[in-house]
Amino acid sequence: MDDDQNFTPCLQAVKNSPILSKLHTDKAFEASKAADGNIYSLRSKDAQNNMVTVARIDLLDKYNGGKIPATPEEWYNVAKAQKADNPNSVPFSAYSGVGRFDIFWNAYGINWSNPTRYYVRDGKVLNIGEVPLLREAVEFHRKLYSEKLLDQGFITNQGADWMARMQGGDLLAWDTPINSGYLATMEGWKKENENDERILACVPHPIYPEVKPEDVYHQGASFYSHNISIASSAPDKDACVRVLEAFSSDEYAEYLAWGEEGVHYNVVDGKKVRTPELNYDKLYECHLYNFMFGFWPPASQAIRIETALENIAAPIQERYKNELLPKAMQTAAEELKIAGTLPFEFFTLSPEDGLKAADMGMEFLSIIHKAIISEISMEQFDKDIVAFVEKYRWLTDKYQEWYDENY
């Protein structure tokens, strides 16, 4: 296993391990190979902590009679009512022109948070500039921006700016990971105000009338973005493998969710019942060690929800327990099931092509941002997108070739 590189090749160690080989398939190995054909890192499993749309139910109660808007235009009408009542309000926001900006792009079938992503429609691979309804999506956001329903600083905002607006302002809706974003937001509000009565709930993603639901919802993945490697300088590499095996075991995931019997939980009538020792702070501390399972594996999610209830403001706690949280988890699970997994998660670009793809993403964002803020006309936008698609046709062809060989 020794190597003169910075990291140790992992392929043989994983194949010899019953635990690691169960998690890492041949397809995953192919996607993880370095230029020399070796594998120097293991990707963690995805926790299915998928992105969901969350909305201020108290604002929907006030401005839409409690009805959940189903289309971008319906959301626009609610935002207009909010703005008319409170001219200083900002219903929608983002940071760096991308962050927390998925909600309506997804409605048109576009995964905004990943501008380098490729799409498949009826067997044909599409560059993001070719996705149907892109122009309509741009026009919708252009309308939001011109009417000041979209934060005028959505491009220049930093993450902290968005957080401040979300925590202390009146954002109407946004997209966020269900565990690490949705629940944490409610807990943050309570820390600021014990009796905060703002109500945030997971709601179905809005869908533009012509778009299929499977093209709207955030797709899951077999693996998460974190990678774990063994340093080539490690004196006992076999011991390192055993550590990875321990962190990858089902027993370990269960332990991190529940802790120690008699301390963090008791068994009552054959079921585990947590004690006060298993509170949110303890669970959060443990979840940081759950990196091989994407931090929030299924074993942890039920406990996460239960502890979250204790950290939600008292006046709205019962509504969350009986209605909003169960519905949130159901909505997230249903959307993930419909969306499926990413078609290109096992496709790997060369380092050179990867850099060019990153440039492609930045170029695309530049065109879109200019169109939204009316720095360019929609006619110029059309011309720029045509040129953009042709410029990166070579990359689209590579994706198409891989897709044809693997599907």
C-alpha cells in the first residue's frame, strides 16, 4: 500500500474489506480514479439531506389565505401583496448570485446551484444553456428584480448578508437542506427570541406548468462531496483502514445516533427511548464524526427531528410536532424518490476539462446575471446563449458519448 505520493492508493484495501467494499462500488471506483489510474480517496455516502423549499407560513397565512403557491407566478403574486403591505420587505434573496437561489430556477427545470451541470431530456444530453424554458426563467427573475421583489444585492451579497436577512428579515421562501438548514433556522430563531412566532415550513417545490416534477426536484446522489484519504506518511496504514471501517459500519452510525445505553437512551418495551442526555448539542457533536455517512444518515434523522422540537419557540411547538415537521419529512422523501439520482455522478472529467467546465459555469452565470439586472437586453441574451452553447459543444459531446455508453 505504500506510495511516494502524498496519499496512499486505496483500491486494494477497499476491495479486501467487507465493510468498505459494500459501500464503494466498481462504478464509484471508476469515477474516483486519478490520472495515474490509482484511487487516493474514498467518497462519503450521501445522507439524502436533500434540498427543499421552505416558506414563511405566517406570511402565507397573511397574504395568501394560508394557501401554498404552486407555480412561480402564484409566488410572484404573494410577494407583490407582501411588498404592497410592507414596502421595505424583500421577499426573495440570494448570495453570490447562486446561493439559496434555486427555488424558481428549479421550477423551470434548471438546477441553478450547479451551473456546470448537464441535463438529459429524452436521451439527449443538454448543456445548461440548452435547457427548455431557460429564457422564461430569466424573464421571471428579471421581473422579480425590476419590481424589487428580489434582493437588489443578490449578486454581491455574501453568505453572512443572506443569513442576516433570513434571520432578522422577512424573506418569504428559499431552498435549503432539510436537516442542516430548515431545522437549524427554526432553532436559531428561538435562541434570539423564546417566543418567536414566525413559522417556517417545508412546502412542495413550485413547478412551472410545462415542467415534469422529476425535472424540478433536487436529485440525490450515491455519494457526498467529502473525500477521505490516508496519508502516504502514515506509519500504520492497516490501522488507518481499520479506522475507516469503524467509521463506515452500521453499528457506528447507530451509536452516533443514539449514544450509550443507560446514558443517552434506555430500552423500554423493546424500543429505544432517549434520555435528557441525548439533547441537540450532544447530537450535533456526534454528527460531526459521521462524515462517512454524509453527516446526517437516516439513523440520525428521527432523533434530529425530536430534539429540534425542543428548540422551537413554545407558542408554535405543538403545530410543528403534529403537522409541520411530519409533513416536511414526507414532502422531502417524496420529492427525492421522484427525482432519483444524478445521471452523471460517476462521470469524471480530466483535470484540464474540469477547469474548463468551471470556466463554463462562471461564463454562464455572468450572462444570466447581466440579463436579470437588465444590463443586457433579452435579444442580446439570446445571442450570448447561442454562442455559449456552441463554445462548449465539445464538452456536451463528451457527456453524450459517456451517457450513450452507460445508459
